[in-house]
Amino acid sequence: MKLSCQKSTMLSSLQLLGPVTAGTTTKPILQAVKLEAIDDKAVLEATDLEVGVRCLVEPVEVQEAGTVVLQEGRLTELLREWPEEKICMETRGSMCLLSGKGGVFKMAGYDPEEFPVIPTFSDEGSVEVSADELEGMIKKVVFACASERVRHTMTGVLFREEGGELRMVATDGRRLAFARGKKSGGGKTTMDGIVPRRGVELLSRIATHQEGNVLLKMDGTHLLAKSGKATLCSQLIEGQYPNYEEAVPKDNDKKVEADAEGLAAAIRRATILTTAERHLIKLKLQKGMIVVEAETPEVGEAMVDVEVKYSGEDLEIGFNPDFLLDALKAIEKGTVQLEFKGPATAAIMKRSHDFLYVVMPIRLAETT
Amino acid sequence: MKKTETEMGKTKEVTSPWPLTPNPCPGRIHLLDPVVAGKIAAGEVIERPTSVVKELVENSIDAGASRIDVELMDGGKGLIKVIDNGVGMSPEDLSMLFLKHATSKISELEDLEAIRTLGFRGEALASIGVVSHTRILSCARGEATGAELEVKGGKRGELKFVGAPEGTLVEVRELFYNVPARRKFLKATPTEMASISEVLTKLALSHPEIHFTLAHNQREVFNLPPSPTVKDRIATFFGQDFAKELLFINSREPTLEVSGYIRPPAQSYGSARMQYTFLNGRYVREVNISHAVQESYRNLLPSGRYPIVFLFLKSEPSLVDVNVHPTKLEVRFREPSKVHGQVLKALKNALTQYTPKISPSLQEAARLTSIIQTQDKTGFPEGLPPSLLQTADTQTSTVKRELQRTPSGPFVQIHRTYIVEETPKGINIVDQHALHEILLYTELKNKILEGQIPVQRLLIPELVELNSNDFFNIIGLQESLARVGAEVEEFGQNTIIVRSLPQMLKDLDIKEFIKDLTERLKEEVEGEHVLDKVLKALACKGAVKSGCRLDPQEIQTLLEKRNSLQAVARCPHGRPTTLFLSVEELDRHFKRRTPKG
């Protein structure tokens, strides 16, 4: 293999692969990237067996086709320190040679045959979503995934195409986030699978760093995505995702309209007077007002009035403040609609059509 | 003949008209009223509903039944009904029933030397009849009509001839109605059910050919159709996956045959409860067998873990004495060391031949490891961890970002298991799981003492499927669980639903927690110490596991919390949390300073 290109071109592609190799520590070949030169283009690949990312290096001059697998960390480091704008890389046996004003570097490579194969992307049967839309949806749900240690299927985000729109759901069993997004194009396809959190985060990253729309599809065991020069492949989590529609209450009759930023600020302040062991605030619904309260014996008491639109009955309900703040953060600004029923049943937070959040309350159990 | 005479004489004495009540002179020795004597004797055999179930079902098995149905109300305290399709009894036999030592199973003293049936003393029904209201309906095989007999508090009613299907039905109501002391000490319904379910499990395991059903308060607990093999029966109780991994053992000697199934060492249990040992079709606990089992797994299990085994011993009946204890649980072998040796050998053989199966993902890992090893052999330089290779750009690596968040605090996580921390006089090596466990345990306990605990309700409740004894055990714990914020309810047959959890246990694996709890429980499901068991199980399963990467923030929080609490040197199980190495010890090791003196 022999190729030359701008240093920045190679680095910008490597930047997308960095998070993939950084996730693994035990298997050296998974900390490496594969650089393949074919005809007039070059492709970089990295995988940790769960997710794989492939990125076109462009523009590039290929003098000789071939493949080399190099340690990602060292390669990135070296290129950053390289004094020239243009670089030239070529293989010498199993080594890769980089030389110029920066010196002569021969880097040991891995056997390309040992590098895991990443499935390729074909446009056929994919849906098209704008990068902003995709990124926005991911941001609205990804925080609600379960942590690694609990129920496996809940550690990922459910991607589903339904009713001509794209839906994403994430839950940790205590709260659930649901986002809807418009497709920009694409034909008929079935998309229904659980994407691991890591895959979702990488997808968001690729969508942000590349220009243009994102193409998405599923093949039963993988999510495949393409955006600009980059493609991503993520394994899907096997198993049955909980029936999320069942978790959304249908008869919450106490409806409140509040300013998202104002409510979030009040909750943040009240939360200061809670502890990790008693991470609890109370919302007291009254006519035209929500009182946000915290009461922690060893820390103190807080009471914040927030003006809202509400004309129903009084209600007192406790929550983990983080769960409320997560949703308000996803809503950002504007009006949040809150829907309650009773002190022990799920509450809804939503913004228009695109975001719905269901959260279970916290109560204080008497232990004696 | 002479013997009969003395017995006759004794009977005469008992029935002689002594002034029984009230005893005019409490200090004088007198013969007991036969009813009282009966109640005392009954107490030896019949302790609680479980004993009734066991005796009746054993009778049904001895009667050659191919199907046995057990129906209970209120944990057997209200009703115990056992129906079988065995050989049944003729009206004449039935009329002999409820007489003490009336049995069809042995007749001469020599028979005691070689017992082949489960029951033999003829005490069971007589004893049950004394302390309950019992109705028995039986029809001998091949007969058109059967007979019915009722006994209440030892008083027999009239024998009635009635039509009945072949086999025997026994109904025991109001157990211990006339022994208030005993009735008062009966345990809560779930406790009794757990015990009954355990007894039936043992009987069903040793008789896979019999169709067993158990119903409680008119709901089915289990229904076990006849299984072709013991392994199938094990599978119906403990699940297909469980049975799949069993290792078969077999060893045959002229006087003793040892066969059965054992679980590989990777799957062990928190107590010896999962050691089912049977001798000639009867569940037994025998010290030589238990010792041999434990010994065969020596060095294969971590301490505090017990093997899971299902052992079936067949011995020449004359080589074993089962008439040691009224419950027949204990047996004595003529040649105990021989039994020990044979069991040990049989298990060891199976365990040495066993090689663990590797799952596909592990095979992949193994393949990669071999790649790594070849790389190493070719002299490829071992790379530094990527975290040390990257510089300024924090965007490129998640590892990098976490490193930057590291406060300057002098600690580090090693092997994803221990935290090494600098202290003014040396270093602490902290077991992350043990420390977190004692912290959670202490915090939960404090919250309980304070009287309030924040409880997070679950949006998606967790269903946990259990076997029937564990199911009843957990249901029996409902109140204790609710006190710590875990709302648990019945959800259909042998399934529970968990609706809420203490807020502080964010990463609790509910299934693991319930499983752990059932292992800790054995049979006690009441009292304060049970709450402690619940707390320990919550803390253990809620705590971060070894092998789990912690970010510096989490370590910081853990260490800070430790500093604010007392008594954290040991985890709730008594394992140490921290090893301290002083600078002096380190200096001495590296020969930096010669110790004074």
C-alpha cells in the first residue's frame, strides 16, 4: 500500500474512530484501525465487535492498493505531532512507513486477516432522516437507558418505524422517554430493534460530524447507518423490549402547563437540600401554582413557588428530581405539559407531538 | 405367645378405671389417660401439617398409586386432602385403621430388618386421628363398593359402606384442634406451604413415575405428569436450563448402587438445601453421604457455597437401619465408610471428566486471546493503554474524558475489583464490592431506624418466576420486604411481581436479589432476623460487583461515605473490606530502611 493525503483529512477520519477503539482495553487488535487503499480512495475501519465504524479518507492519492492495521492511539498521536501538512504512508512488509521532515517512522502492524469484518452498507431498503432530527431524537431518549448492570434489553434504545415516522424509546424501568421524528425520505422498510447505548451515541456523533442526511436500516441483527463519509454498524440487543405503550397512562386527568426552564430552575434549587440517600422532592399542585419542596432531616427544607396553568384538585406527589430534570433538559425551553393522576401513579411530561416522558413517583414508606 | 400376653396385660392396665381427673394428688405418679398419651405420642410423628402430608403421601406411594393429588387449605391448617389411585383398603382393613401399630407393611420382627416400604410403624394414621378430624374413604382394587370411616380426636365413628373409586381419599381437618399448645405454634401459612412444597418435592423427585399435583386454596401450585426419568422430573421442578447442565453419575457395587445427577461446580448454592439424597426411594439426611458430597467438591467451590446434587442410593434393605428416628429422616448404615467411599468416588469421577462448555462469545474471546498471544511471541511490543497515549483533544476518547475528571485524590482502581488508596501512613487496598455492600447495608438500616425510607415505584414492574417452595417463602416475606420498600405481590402460579424498590438501590438486579434471598432463607420467614436477611440480600445484590469499572467520581463518593460511617471494616457477611499496608512494611520489603533493634 502506498498513499498520500493531507494530514487533517486523515485525522478527521481517525477522530470518528477514536471512541470505538477507546472502549476496549484487553484485545490489542481491537485498539487498532484498518486502513485500506483501493483504486482512488482509502477507507479507515475500527470495531469493538459490538459497534464498527468505517470512514472514507478523502481526498487521497493512492499510488499502490493495499491494507495495513495500525494501533489507533499511536497513529493519531504521531499525526498530530507531524510537522508537515502532507503525509505519505506506505507498507514495508508488515511495517508501515511514514517519513518526511518529522523523521522516519516504521510502525509495526497487525495481520489484516485478523481484523474483524464489518458489514457494508447499501442504500437499498433504508430510511432517510435529517441529521438534526436524528440527533434531537437521540438526545431526548438516550439518558433514560438502564445502566449496564440491570435488565439487559433496557440498556439500549428501541428504534421503531411506525406510522410513517421514526420512534425511539428508552427506559430503565423507573421512567421512560419516547421521541418521534419525521423521515426525510426512503422507501419501505421495517425497522424494529434495540440498539445498544454505545451504538446510539456513536450514531449521534457521526450524524453531528458529517454533513447531510443520515440513512438508517436494520438487517435483523444489526443497525446500519450512513452519513456523509462515515458508516456505522451496531449489533442489536436480542430480546423482548418491554411493552412501552402499556406503561403510558391513559387517564391522567390533572393537567398542568408550565414553563420548562422555570420549573427546571426551581427543581434544581430545591434539590440542593437533598442527599444521595434521600434524593426526593415533592410537587404540590395547587390552583395556578406548583410548590416544589424538599425536606431532608439532616440538611434542611426548601420551598419554591412556580406559577403554572392549573385549575384541578390539589395533589402532593414525590419524585427523584434527577428524573424530572432529565426530561426538562430534553424539552429545553417552551411549555411543558404535565399530567398527573394520583400520588402513587405514573406522571406524564410532554412537549407537543415529538416528546413524551413517563415517570414513576417516589414515596416515603413507613418502616416501623 | 408370651410376648402377646404381656402386651395384652399392658392394655388391660391402661384401660383400668383410675381416678384420672382431677388428679387429687399432683405429686403422685399415675398412668396417663390414653387420650393424653395418644396426643403425646402423636406429637412425635405429627409435628405440623407437613408431617401429615408426608405420612399420607408416603402411604399412597406404598399403596402403589400412579397418581396422587394433594389439596390444602390455609397451609394445611384448615384442610389436608390426599387422594390416590392405589390398591385401596377393604372394609375390614379400614376398620382396623386408627389402631396404633396397625399396619399392613410388616408383621414380624424380622421384617423390621428389611424394610422395603416408606411407612412401617403403623403409627401415622393413628396419630393423625388423635389430633384432628379425619375422614377416610377407600375402595380396594377390583371391589365395587368401598367404605368410609371418620375419627375425631381419636374417637372412631361407624364404618359406612359407600360407593367410591378405587384408591384412597384421606381428609384431615382442624389439625391440632384439641392440642391448643401445638396449634398456637403453627407457623404462618406461607411457611407451612414452603415446608409442604419442599417435602412433596422430595417425594416427587424420588418417584418420577407418579403423577403428583398440589393445590392450595383451590389454586394449582404444581402439576407434575409422570416423567420417564428423574432428569425430566428435575427439569419440571427447576427448569430445562437447570437440568441441561446436570452431570450423570453412576456407581454399582454388589450391595450398593449410587446414581443421580450433580451440577458442575460453577453452579452452587448458598446452603446445603439443594442436596437431595435418597436411599431406597426415601429422602434421607446421612452424615456420611453429606460429607462425601462436600468432600468431592473440595477446592472447586468458594467457601460458603454448597454443591447441588440429586443422589439416589439403592442398598440391600438389610444393610441399613431406617428405624432410628420417628420422622425416618435419619438412617444408619452397617458399613458407613464403604458408603462414604463409594459416593465420593462416584462424584469425583464425574467432576474430573467434566469440562466446561464454552459459549460462542467466549470462543470468540479465546480466539482473540490466541491472536494476542501469537503477537506477543513474534515480539510485537505490548501497547500502552490508549488513555496514556492521547493528549490534548478530549473529544477523541471517552477514557480520556474520565481521566481528566479525576480529582487529584490519590486512589486508583485495579483489576476492576480493588481500590488502592494512599493514606498518611501507608496504603489501603479496598474491596469495592465488600465496602459498597456494608455501606448500603448500614444506610438501609439507618433509614429503617429513622422510620422512613424513600421508595421508587417501578414503571415496568419485574416478574420473577420461582419454584413453589421459594415462591411461598417470598410471599411469606411480603411484610418484611414492604418495610424496606420492596412491594412484592403474587402474580399467577409461582410468579411474583416486584412493584417498587428502595430508591438508593439504583443498580439492583431484582432477579438476583430474589434468588439470593431464597437461598439465605431456608425455612424461616418470620421475625426480626428475617428483616436482616432481606437487608443483607439487598445490600449484596445492590452493591457494585467486582469486575465492574468505576469512574473516579464513584470511587470518591464511596470513599467519602466510608469516612462518614462507623464499623465498615467488614462486609455484612464478615469478610474484610480493607487491607492496610504501612509505609514501614513497604520500606522493609524494599530494604529501604533497616528496622530498629
